[in-house]
Amino acid sequence: MAKSKSRSSNPPPTTTREINPVVKYFNETRAELRKVTWPTRDETKNLTLIIVAVTVAMALFLGTLDYLFQVVAAGVISGDPIRIVIAIVLFAIAAAAFYFNNQEV
């Protein structure tokens, strides 16, 4: 018996091989990282010192602000009239700053 020349349902083999999406992602990531201009050791040291200095300055500023609010709040709770006036003035300053900051030019 002769074989029929009918085509099978299997698609013909492709000449290009598809790459796994995960492998493709890592290859593209590696290619992008090769394009990066990395900072020098001195630049890294200087930027680190700036970050540490700003962090310390902000910690001192926020600590001082927290202490002042604590003193004012304790005075308001205890009924000290001077601290109540200070609290009202600080609230008015904060409200004015918020108002003027949100104004459109």
C-alpha cells in the first residue's frame, strides 16, 4: 500500500527559536545595566555624607519641633494662659502658611 501524501496537522518547524520570556527579561536587564554610568567612589562618598548630614539635621529639627509642641500642649492641658496664647498664635501661623501655600499664582 502506498502512503498518502496528505499533510499532517503538525505545523512546520520554525527556523527561529522563541526565547523564554524570563530569559529575555534578564538579558534585556543586563543590557540596560551595561549602559548605566556608575558614580565614582568619591561621588558615592560625597553623596552619602550629604544624605547623613540632611538626615541628622532633619532629626534635630523634628525633635526640637516635637519638644516645643509637647511643651505647648502640656501648657494648654494644664490651663496655663501664656501657653494657650502661644498655641493660638502657632495655630494661626500654621493656618496662614497653609492658606498662602495653597494659593494659585
